[in-house]
Amino acid sequence: MKRKDGFVMRKVGERWVVVAVGEESKHFNGMVRMNDSGAFLYRQLEQEKTKEELALAMVQEYGIDETTAAKGVDKFLEAIADTGILED
């Protein structure tokens, strides 16, 4: 999976937000708030990645176990599922 172009992420206070720009804003006109680990995963999706690769990146970045990382990835993907951020 990979994220689409047409979304930008910025830090606002203690949170990260992702908003659609350009043509994508015609389909999604809200914002997605993320914590630091969500922002990390969002940046990982600049390149094509599997769920397993995302979890491994979490393990390496945060020093957590694979089960915790996989749960975090699943939660992140569920949170962005209906936003259109990911390519089909």
C-alpha cells in the first residue's frame, strides 16, 4: 500500500494533521489528526509498503515488540481507511 499524492501533513501544536489539497479536496474535505507514531507511519507510506514492513519499521523506530507494532499498524490503517489517503 502507498499513500496518494494530494494530501499534506503538518504539525499543529502537539498533533499532526493531514488534509487534502487540490483535486483530492473535492473528495475529502476534512482533516485527519495523528500522534507521532501515526505521522511516522504516514511518512513510511511515501513508498509502497506491506503491513508487515510497516510493523517492522515501528519495531525498529520505537523498540517495541512485533505484536504491539502490528496492532498499532492495524489501528492506524483502520483510522485512515475511509479518508482516501491510500491508493486503491
